[in-house]
Amino acid sequence: MSQFKISIRLFVLVSVLGGLLFLVGGIGLFGMKQADKSLESVYVDHAIGLSLLNEVEFQALRNRLTLSNAARDPSPERIQKYTERVDKSIPEMLAGFQNFMRGNLEAEDRQLAKLYGDALQKYVEAGLRPNMAALRANDIPLAHQLLDKSTGVLYDEVHALGVKLINLQLADGKKTYEASQQRNSLLQTIAMTSILLGLLFAVIFGYQLMRAITTPLGKAAQVTEAIAQGDLTQTVEITGNDEISVLLRAVAKMQASLAKVVSNVRHGSESVATASSE
């Protein structure tokens, strides 16, 4: 590693840590976005649909009970009041189901919803409307017969399919929730792994970088201190090409130059001493 400059190693350290920070932040933002989408899907695709289905089921049952109450006490005023109530409720009930069908349904849900819609339409045309016609004609025995053998049976079919459709919507919502939980667990695992790897990299790389700086600097300080004390015999070990190695080479050259100067001065002094003695 000492073959690389300290500036390059610092750049690598900062770049890797910055990249990990970007990765972890990106994972967090992606996770929040996916969580928002999952919540939106649960609300739009399932909660609203369940609300519409429950309202349709409620109106289907209420219409049956309304006609049953009219047949139980068949005064003209009650018959008019209750049949008008059912007349008003039928378009609302069918419109609620159409709003449900406009939702984002899966293939299995849409197939079952089509069966439910057919049963609901049959319940209206072959059950509720003939029942209201019998009541308005004051044919009470026929109205009771239709309630027991036609309207009641058709309602039971509608209700059975409605329960299946509601349960399927609940299962779809649970599936969406579980998928969101699995995705969040995966993202958390990736984020935690990235953080741990980043910390491990920072500790190991930072420790090596610290040693690559402090050890040669300590050696350089030792050599320069020895030179200052007049010791020009220190061995300078240079193993890399980084900035500290360049400094050590300069110290080694300085030591060699000083040793040469001292040698020349000593040699000159000896020559002068020899000449003087002669």
C-alpha cells in the first residue's frame, strides 16, 4: 500500500465511506418510497374496495328485509314507502359495485367479482323487482312466496359470493403487507451489512494509513535528531513511493551530503596539519 501516495489513499478512504453513505441513504429513501406505495396499495386497492363491498352487502340485505317488512304488514302506505325505498336503493347498490369493479383488481378477484356482479343483477331482476311488483299489486301471498323461494335464495347466493370476495380482498391485503415486510427486512439487512462493512473498512484502512504516516515520520524525526547531534551514520529505510518516502529520501540525501562535507572538511584539515608539520 505504501506504493500509493497518501493523498490517493485518503481519497480512496473518503470515496468508499462517501459511497457507503450514499448507498445506505439511498436504501433508506427507497424503503420509505416502497412503504408509501404499499400503504397506498392497501388503502386504494383493498380498504376502499372492502368499504364498497360492505356497502353493497348492506344494501342487498336491507332491501330484502325492507320487502319482508312490507309483506308482514301490507298496508298501502307501508307498501308504497318500502317499495320506494328499495327502488331508490337498487341504483345506489349497483353503482357501488361498479365503483368496486373500477378498482385495481387482480385476475382472481376480477373473475370472482364478475360472478358476484351477475348474481347481484339476477337478485335485482329476478328477486327484488318481481317482489315489489307483487306487493304493489297487493298480491301478498305471492310476495311471501317470492321472499321465501326467489328473493331469499338469490340473496343467499349474492351473500355467499360477497363473503368469498371480501375474504379474497383481505387475503390480497395481507399478501401486500407481508411482501412489504419481507422487502423491509431485506433492505434493513443490506443497510446493516453495508454499515458494518464500512466500519470494518474504515478501521482497517484507517489503521494502516495511520501507521503508514506515523511510522516513517517517527523514523524521519529520529534521523534528523541524530544528524542534529552529529551522528551521520543512521540507516534510512525507504520502502515506498508516497510523500513520506519522498521526505525520507530527502533526509537520506541530506545525511549523505553532510557526511561528504564533513569528510571533505576532515580531509582538508588533515592536509593542512600535514603541511604545517613539514
